[in-house]
Amino acid sequence: MRDQPALLVTADGETFRGRSVGHGGMATGEAVFNTSMTGYQEILTDPSYAGQVVVMTAPHIGNYGVTGFDDQSSRPHLTGMVMRSMSRRASSWRSEGSLRDFLVEHEIVSVSEVDTRRLTRHIRDKGAMPVAVGVDVSESDLRDAATGAPGMVGADLASKVSTSSPYRIEAKGLSKGLVVAIDLGMKIDIGRRLAGMGYDVEVVPYREPTQQILERNPVGVFVSNGPGDPEPLSDTVASIRGVLGKVPLFGICLGQQVFGLAVGASTFKLPFGHHGGNHPVQRLNDGVVEITAQNHGFAVDLWSLTDDRRPERTGLVTRDLLPQSVETRFGPLVPTHQNLNDGTLEGMRLLDLPAFSVQYHPEAAPGPGDASYLFEEFDQMISEAR
Amino acid sequence: MPGRTDIRSILVIGSGPIIIGQACEFDYSGTQASKVLRSKGYRVILVNSNPATIMTDPEYADATYIEPITPEVVEEIIARERPDALLATLGGQTALNVATELAKRGVLERHSVEMIGAGLDAIEKAEDRGRFKATMEEAGLECPRAGYARSMSEALNISRDIGYPIMVRPSYILGGGGTGLAKDETEFIEIAKNGLAVSPVSEILVEESLAGWKEFELEVMRDRNDNAVIVCSIENLDPMGVHTGDSITVAPVQTLSDREYQEMRDDAIAVLRAIGVETGGSNVQFAVDPETGRRLVIEMNPRVSRSSALASKATGFPIAKIAALLAVGYTLDEVVNDITGATPASFEPALDYVVVKIPRFDFEKFPSASKELGTSMRSVGEAMAIGRTFPEALQKALRSLEIGHSGLNADATEEHLRAISDGELAAMLAIATPNRIFQAGEALRRNWAVDRVAELTHIDPWFVDQMAAIIDVRCEYVEQPDHDALVEAKRYGFSDAQLAFLTGEAEDDVRARRLSEGVKRTYKRVDTCAAEFEAVTPYMYGTFEDETEVEPADRPRVVVLGSGPNRIGQGIEFDYCCVHAALALRDAGYETVMVNCNPETVSTDYDTSDRLYFEPLTAEDVLDVIAAEQPEAVIVQLGGQTPLNLAGLLAAAGVTIAGTSPESIALAEDREKFGEICRQLGLRQPAAGTARSTAEALDVVDQVGLPAMVRPSFVLGGRKMRVVYSVEELGEYVREIYGDADPEVIGAPILIDRFLESAVEIDVDAVYDGNELLVGGVMEHVEEAGVHSGDSACVTPPPTLSEEARKEILRATRDLADALEVQGLINIQFAVKGDEVFVLEANPRGSRTVPFISKATGVPLAQVAARVMMGSSIEQLRREGLLKDDSRPTTFVAVKNAVLPWDRFPEEDSVLGPEMKATGEVMGIGEDVGTAYAKALLAGGKILPDRGRVFLSFADRDKAMGLAVAQAFVMLGFELIATPGTSRYLSHHAIEAEPVEKVGDGPNDIGTRLENGEVQLVINTPRGGKARTDGKTIRQAARGHQIPCVTTIPGALAVARSLRAGPGAINRPRSLQEWHRST
Ligand SMILES: Nc1ncnc2c1ncn2[C@@H]1O[C@H](COP(=O)(O)OP(=O)(O)O)[C@@H](O)[C@H]1O
Ligand SMILES: Nc1ncnc2c1ncn2[C@@H]1O[C@H](COP(=O)(O)OP(=O)(O)O)[C@@H](O)[C@H]1O
Ligand SMILES: [Mg+2]
Ligand SMILES: [Mg+2]
């Protein structure tokens, strides 16, 4: 009665054994691990995971089933899912079906019974790397597939998950105006949140030109989260440059990275990214620490806008791992948030223009809602700009 | 600079004796706090009456007061020590209550002491159920609908607002008596009426019943910057209605979706903010309706709690240590996460494993008590297990309990379950008891649907299904026990013992086959971060995976085996010894490896030893740790019976046992061989024999005479031990033992000794290195032999022991240690009758009194023992300085007193006997016996009257001695009343005692007088045998009205002596450091 054997092989040749969750065949992608203990469905349907094989470090997955309300997009975007134990049975008053059925229905190659801790340690030590997972596929075929799979650097994935044509989300209650959301792979909860604050949201494709954005007379522009490397998104970068200073702008995750490119900073790939719901982020103006939901593999390097080099870290993260402020073609820019695990930039703001961004997910889903006030700040920025 | 500089000295209050609901988790928390505060340069003043704690070791504080934790005494300590701040959130309810009282009395203000952690207002808001509810509502959080009623009509009014089912809880009732669940008005009227009647203040809480809902707990930490993190989420397997302390619990939460979990998280933080806990850890409990997700706040504890200890061990996040730092002004982001060494404590641990905690009960010791679990906690300990999955963790936790189960059934206990009919089984599943988990396993084995089991038990179907998965794996293994099935079974947590049972093999054979097939246990780390960052602390658990994370060591290793879950007879004292061994051996250059499964303890702190294995203490699990670590030797002497029972098996597997050999241990346990040694050494023992049947027992009694002390061999804490006065009682006893399926007891012969009446019992703890004997201490018991040494008070130095007897005892100790070839600790119990010294038993191991003696003398006995076990001589340790000059005479008297759990078992009779019932102990130190004993009584919660009326009722055989008691109380100015027989006897001897009717004999019987508050002290000695009912009623009535009750003559004499000491001396505290300096 045991499930079919399945294998995962990494690009550097490590093999992991497990059992198939249902859908057969083979999939490749960059392996990343996510340390969230709840929220597998939101992770599964988050477009930011396009092109990735997600390793869940929490051992039991599928416990409370799936429900339409938790979807972050219309379908799963990751290419494969790896876990220690797929629940046989879902139990929750909210559940509309089992995760196993959901994965089979969406044809996601998923492997259970894997020593996910070994795999996680491997990724941690060697960095995120391509892997191949397969059911009924030989180990050597998987190895070939893994070594042949493309990495994330330079991967233009947002274009694949972005909406092909604009669509609208109606404001909850009386409309306070229109927010144009540039969709790089936007999660449903973000739209829900903006609409919940009273904005009509026009979700537009990733390469929507400045002109067409401004023609809609938006009160604000939002740049969403999304998968892959920000570098190839030159059209989005150009559009953002065009709107900066004209309309308040708020970016999340990949949105922060393209905002960073727009102001002239460069981005870099983190060794194994941030994927989880427990990252401490310090708000630099008052020192308060937010526990945040994160999902990104790249980050903005503000030192690239200075002549200085990033200082070496000793002991706990300190404020001076980030520049105090940097000069950009849009005026001075300051870091507003910092990751306390590795010191990387988590949020920034232009001082002269209404534009800010964070690297993490204030909409949570999944994860803690400590940062949800950021939406209110956007709301505030919009009303001040009028 | 993070820490506050306006505070220099801090008073830390401990939690006092181990009682049900407040166990050694507060030693863990107090120890962590004291350690870290001192390391930051604060002066720490500590008060705790419990000598068995690590925190009261003099090196953990600048001034250590082993004194009663009462407002009066603590006020004195404040006056002497002038602390700047008071930290009360780490010492359980005891510390919180005393701190509240001190604040209310204005003591803190008077001495300018600031309460840090949680302030008075926050504590009161959290503790007062009415204010709590109001605060929650203000914050927009929902609590169960409820109201207090003082009459039936009020009760009915409230009930109509709430709707059925309703839970009724009488106010100020100990042990949850009178609590009930009403499904309709008829039931309600009956339960409410009873509740109003039993409550001493005629008040009941009428509350919306949430029985059957899901119960959750979140552990929250908050700092002065208002940063808040959830350290751990805990889900109760048992539904609402079973106290969380008595529930099987699981971390992290398994059956909440992210949205539900995050809302609960936000609520928990909102609760902390609303209550106003400024800094530190708190625990917030929730109930969730499984049908709708409706979520209610049940309660919050504004302090570190039992769950915090569990949460710390479950995550590796040291809550108590960090709470202490936050209290002195650090913020979470300023504190390093020790485990990664590189990231801050301002994060929420991510777990890549599952933790299961299972309570351990000792209902066998309280046969009158109902085993049905309810809203009042009655478990005495707990085991925690870590597995990669819930099934694995559950099975590990079940075998960690040491109650004869090797996991979820599939062991010898199953026979019992199989005999239950389907109908009975269904009925059993509907009632929460300690055995329900096994019954559920049996139902699943019978192929009952998961939904049916879930419906009957109200255990969430996800958990039931995971249990069903265990059963499925079992069935597959039985069908075809091949390699794949073996691997699968091990991954589902099956022990080799279970697999052996399933196929009828020997456990050794399963193990051999398993290892030959390469199915080896791997070890993973508990690292707070699911492997995201490298862990620098080797805190390990065993599982069956690809990769093991054990690293080679560069120093020789020693494994210390801990003592498993607390139980009556094996508690914190043994953990104390294990911790000391780890510390001493680390200092001596060893790499120490601790194995234990008790989350409450200091031994399971990741920094107590160099390596920690959170594993069950079974032969299989321990052998695998040994295989992974390759230690030089294993210490089994210090963890009580648990590791001792493994000694033989380990030695047989080729493991080196440190110190005294397993053969010697077995020799001491073997009555006949031990008797032979005593005869050779010319030592007296009570006449004795062993029997395996009634006929044999009768033969033995013919020779040794009556009364006789009977017991099964190989038990600790006097389990099933009894004094029999007649042949009939003896026969009954033998039937009871062999008709009982208790696995700890069965198969062992019954030991029969002549019972030595009115003998003084003496305990000796010593270390022997094969040449020199180091006597730790000689303790004289207050109660006579026949009351278990664990339940009896004892005094050191011995006040009445003659010089001859003392010499004889020391000679016997030395000779026995030598004959048993002891290398390490030995504990011997003697009975002294006149000038005759009898050896009762010798235990070549650490004993319950080691910490007490160490506190009384300042000699680190367990550390010395650990070093001796590893080959050092006592002389060598003296040269090293571990042992100071040991010939100092003490100038003070130390008394240890036992604390008994009667309030949790109101049905039980509170008499003392050879079967141990105490859960904890306290220590009193004074210049004379009276003061020291008085302090010990006070520390144990006995508030003695200094005037008023004493009620006397003596058994016939006690009457002569009782005379002295009566005289003593007359001298102290008390008025006497007595049962008719006792009164007559006293008046014969010219002592006036007003006769009073026995319970039920008249309108003004003793029951009524107790109720009317006319009696301030009860002295009632049991008649022995079965005819105890009347005495029992009196003792229970006294307990019900919280009137102190003494049940032995020596106890009563000691009380009289302590009363002479007077309150002045009792409330004069002195620190341990001062006492030790004065010697
Ligand atoms: N309204 C209720 N209905 C059913 N069970 C309850 C209710 N309130 C509390 N309980 C149960 O009683 C236990 C003890 O109650 P709690 O308020 O937490 O007191 P304690 O201070 O003893 O922890 C809880 O763990 C829960 O299982
Ligand atoms: N022959 C005896 N006469 C009187 N009391 C005895 C006798 N044997 C044992 N006891 C009492 O019973 C208690 C428990 O017995 P002990 O042998 O110490 O068992 P345990 O192994 O449980 O400590 C002792 O502390 C002592 O008070
Ligand atoms: Mg509670
Ligand atoms: Mg004993």
C-alpha cells in the first residue's frame, strides 16, 4: 500500500529518496527551502515560486486540506514540491479537499518521505541549485536533467506569470480612487488588501508603459512580488522611472528589486534566499522588530550607489551593514528596514518623492501580519499626495 | 548599553516545593535566570525553600535563602538585602502570589523595590478572572460567557444567558471537587446546588462549556520596545475539559491553517499588550470550536509556566534566560540566539520535527481517586519526545513514560486491551483517562473508522488518522516483516521491543537483524531554525533518516543517564545529581553527554552538558546513543531507578558502567545475598524472608512474626509496600500483588520483613572510593520507621542518636560500602530501636537526600561521586579543592520535610505509610531543631496556630506516647478536645480534654466543630489495618477546612517543639552562604 518510489537529484549530484504523492513524470527547477510551519497552499499558489522546487521544512504537509480562499493565484506555480510527510487525511472545518488531490489535479510532481532536513542543509551549505524530481525516472536521467536545468540568475520568469491583459478588482465600499498594480506575479491577498482599503485596483501586465499607466489617472502605483531575477525586467524598470514623482509608489518583494534598479542600484543573488515566516526585520526609525513573511532569492545592494564597500559583519547584525543614505537620480534614498539575520536591505524610501518599498510580504498569506501597517502607510502617502 | 544600570541587585523568588502543577520547570527557569543575571553583573538574591533545586546551589546566587516563601519571610529578606528589583515571573504561581502580596502590603514601596517583568496591575488583571474577561472584551477579544453565582436563582439567571451545555466550577475548592458539566436545566440545578454547597464561600462559576473544543497554547515573549514573538505553538491532543497539564500536547500546532494560526498569534500578542505584561514570557490559552473555528481566550499566565519549559525544550529557545534579560532592559534583538550564535532572539523558531509531551500519572498510589481527567491537574510528571513526524514522536513519548508501554500498543500490555468488548471500548473512549490513548490505538487496530474514534474522543481526526497510520504500518510489518517494512516501522517510531512482540522474536534478535541490515538511528539537531542556519549546540534527537549530524569529539566522553519523567519517588533530586555529575565531569575535562526525556529539568537544558540527547531511557534508545558517541563510560548511579534498571542490559552489551558495578547493584537489591553479607559483617537486619505465593508467605510470617512489612522487590518509592498486622491481611496482600497486571511489579517475589515498631529511622549518604569513605550526612527521621523515608521529615545532624549507635552506623556504612565494592554513592537506611541498629536497605546509588545533604553541609556530594566513579580518589579531590576540609562541625540544624499532594486527591486518606506519596520537599535551617522544623513546616504550607484548640484522637497503641503530646500542647497554652476513648485515657492521667463525638454521632460532632472553625489543629493517628474510616473522615474534614493535621506521634511532638520556637525565630532568614560561613 506504500506509494511509488520517487527521486530527487541535485545539480551537484546528491540523490534523495522519497515517495510519490501522486502525479508522475519529471520536473526540474531551482530548489529552495521554506521554513513556514503553516501556509502550504499559499506557498504552492504564490507565483513567486515559478520555476522552483520548494522543499517544505515542516514535516507534515496537507494537515488542514485546501480551500479556495487561501489560493494566491489561480494555480500552483512551483514546478515541484518536496516534504517529509504528506497527510493522508485533511482535517479542518475550512477544508474543501485534500492537498494530495490538489497536487495531482494540477499535475505537480511532489515527493514525500524525503529527508528534507538533509536537503535543506545541503542547499544552505551549497546554495540554491537546480534539481530534478521524478517518479519512474532513472537516477541518471534525473542527474542529466538537473545539471542541464537553468539557474535563476538572469531568469525572466515574471513575464511568464504576469497577467496578459489588464483586469480590475473593485474597491470594497466607496472607492478612494484607482491604484495601478504592475503584476510581476501578484498574490491575490495583495489585491484583496488594496481593495479592502477602498481602492479600485487595475492589475496591468509587467511591461505596461508609463504612458498607459498615467493615462488611467491612478492615485497610486503598486509594484508586486514575483519570481526570478529582476535584471531582465528592463521594461518594468523603465515604467517605474516614468511614474516616480508623479504618483505615490509602493513595491513589495520583486517590486522592491525593480524599484531599486529604477533608482540606479544593482541587485544580487542571495546564497539560498529568504523563504519563511519568521524573519526578524528591524524598522530602522524606531528599532521595532517585525516578524515577517519572506520569499525572495535576490536583494538590492545599496552599496552599489556609493563609493564605499559593504563592511564585514562581526557578531549580531548592525545598522552599519547598510549605508545611512544614498544619493540617486531621484534624490536621497534611505534604508528603512533591515534583516536581522543577515543584515540585508528589507525596505527603502525616497526622501523627496513619495515612493517606498519592502523586500518582504506585509500581506503575509502565509505568515505573520506584523507589517500590515505598511499598506496603511501607502494609503496615507496617497492621501497626502492629493 | 542594553542592560539597565539603575538596578544593581535583584531578588529572584523560586517556586518552593514540587507540587502537582508546579514542578521542576521552575528550577530550570530560576537557574537560567540567576545564571544570566549574574553573568551580566547583577547581584542576585534568591529565595526558595526547595533544597533539591540547582538554583539553590550557593554558586548560582550571591545570597541564597532556603527559607519559607511567605510574605513575612521575604519581607525580612528584602529588609536585609535591600534589592533594587524583584523578579517574580520565573517562580510559578508561588512567586507571583508572594510578590503580589508584598506589593499590596506596601512592602515593595517602603523598601523602594521595583517589580520587574510584570507589574502588580498586570498580574492582577491576568489572575482575577473577572478583570481578565473585562480586559479581553475591551481589547476586542472573546472569552467564554460566564458569571459568578452565590445562589440558585443567580445561577439560573446566568445559565439562561449562556445556554447549554454549561460548566459549573465551585470557587475555592481544592482538587476540582464539585466541578460538573450540565447538558440541560435539570442536570444544571443538581450540579449547581451541589457546587454551592461544597464551595466554602458558597460561590460557583457558571460558564459556557467548551468541552470537546480544541485547545491551544501560545508562548509569547515581549520586550520593552513592544517587540513580541511567539516562541512556540502547542496543540492539545485531548480536547478542552482536560487540563493542559494532563493533556497529551503537540508542538507545533498541526491542525490550524495559516490564517487561523496568524489570527491566534495576533490575539495572543494583543492579550499581552492588553494585560500590560511589560517584558518576559507569557502563556495564552485558546479554545477553538472545531465546527466553526470560533476562537475564545481561556486564560493567560503573565509569567514563565510549565508550558514555557516545554516550549523551551521543544524549540531550543531558552525562554527563562531571555525573560530575565528582557526584565532588566534588554530587547529581543540585542540578545543572541545561542543555538546559531549569529542571529538574534527576535524571531520565531521554526521546527522541522514534531514534539509530543505526555503526562505521567501516579494514580496507583491514590486508589480512591477517580482516573477521569478533568479541569484540575493531577499528573505528577511528563515525558517529552522529539520525532521527525507525529507518529514517531508519539511512540517515543509513550515509551519514555516508563509505565510498561513500548509505544502505541504492540507490547505485552495489549492483552489487557484485547479483552475489552467493543461496547466497553466505545464507552471508555468517551472518557478521558490516562489510558485512553492506548484504547484509541486498540480501536483502530480493530479497524474502527477514524471518524468514529474522533467522534468518541473529540481528538482531532488528523491525529487519529496519524495513529491509524501507525496501526497500518504495524499490520504491514506483521504481514511481511521484510527490510522495507522494518524501515517503515522504525520511521513510524516502533521500538525494537514492539517489533519483537509483533513477530514473537526476542528484542535482541530484532536489534541484531536491524543493525545488520544497516537500519541505524540517525541524530538530528534541534536548532530553532529548521536548518536555515548552522547550529553550534549539539542538542540532538534520534530518528531514522539519511543523514546523521553527530560530530566527532576531541575529548573523552561520558554519558550521564537521566531519570526520565518525574513520578512520586523519583523526582527532581535525581536530576540534581545528574546535573552535578555533568558539571563536575566537564570541569574534569570530559565531554559530557546527557540522555533524558524530561522537559522540566535543568539536565535537559542544552548548556548543562556538552551534548544533549533528548531521547527515551530505554535500552534500545540508550544503546544507540552510546553507539553514536562511543563514550568511555556511562553513569547510571545518579538518575534513580530508571538508569539503574538499564545497568545490567548495558553491561551485557559491553558498555562500561562508571563506578559501582551492575553486579554490586544487583547484589544490594537481592535480599538473600544482601542478608548474607550483613550476617558476615555482623550487622543486624529485621528478620526476613521472601515468598512467591500465599503459602510461602505464611511460612515466612511464622518465622519472622507480626506485624510484618511486605513489598514486591525491585521498586522505588515503596510502591505497594504495606504493614500487615494479621495473617488475613497478609493473604489479601499476596492475592492483590499477583492478581495485579502492573508490569513494574509482576514477576518479582514478595519480600517480608519483621516490622520494627517505634524505631527511629536513620538515613546515611556517603561516597566510597574503594579505600576512603566520605560521609555526606547522617539524617534522623522525625516520623518513626514505617513511614517511607521520602514522606518522613528528617533532621541533620541527628538530634537524639546515641554516640554508640552513631558509631555503629558509620561502621556499618563503611563495611557495607566495602563489601558491595561501591565506587561512588551509597545510601543506607537504618532503624534504631533502643541501642540496637538494624540495616533496612542499602542502595549503591544516588539517593533523594543527596541535594538536601549537600545544602546542609556544603559538600558537593554528587560531584565528588561522579569523579570517584570515573576513577578519582577522594584524597585526590581534596587536593584538587573540589572537597574542602570536611571535618567542620555544623553549628546549625537542617530539617527536610515532605510535601504531599492531598489537595489534588480529596478522596484519599492523608495517612503516611511505607508507600511514598510525597511529590516534593522543603528545607528549614535554624539554630535548633524546633526552629528548623517550624521553618520546614511553614515552607511546606502548614501555617501552625500559636493558640487555640487542638483536637486529639490516638490509636490505642499510640495512647501512651500521646500523653506526652497532650502535655506539650497544654504547656503551650492550647485547649484540648478529644474523641471519647482518647479523652478518657488522658483524664486517667490527669489531663483534661473535652470529649467530642465522632463524626455522625451527634449534633455537635467533631465534623461540625471543624466546620465552625472551633479547632485549630488536628492530631489524629491511624488505627492501622482497614478500620480507618472514622479517622479518615476526620482527616478529610480537617483538610477540607484547611486545618493542619498531624498523623504521627513523633510528628506531633516535633510540631509542639516547633511551636516553642515562636514566630520571631521562624521569620529570621539567613542565607546559605552565611550559614556555611558560620561553620
Ligand atoms: N469553559 C470551559 N469549558 C470546558 N473546559 C474548560 C473551560 N474552561 C477551562 N477548561 C479546561 O480547564 C482547564 C483548566 O482551566 P484554566 O482556566 O486553564 O485554569 P488553570 O489555571 O488551572 O490552568 C483548561 O486547560 C481547559 O481544558
Ligand atoms: N522492617 C522494617 N520495620 C519498620 N519499618 C521499615 C522496615 N522496612 C522498611 N521500613 C520502612 O519502610 C520505608 C521504605 O522501605 P525501603 O526499604 O527504604 O524502600 P524503598 O526502596 O522504597 O526506599 C523505610 O523508609 C522505612 O521507614
Ligand atoms: Mg490553564
Ligand atoms: Mg528507602
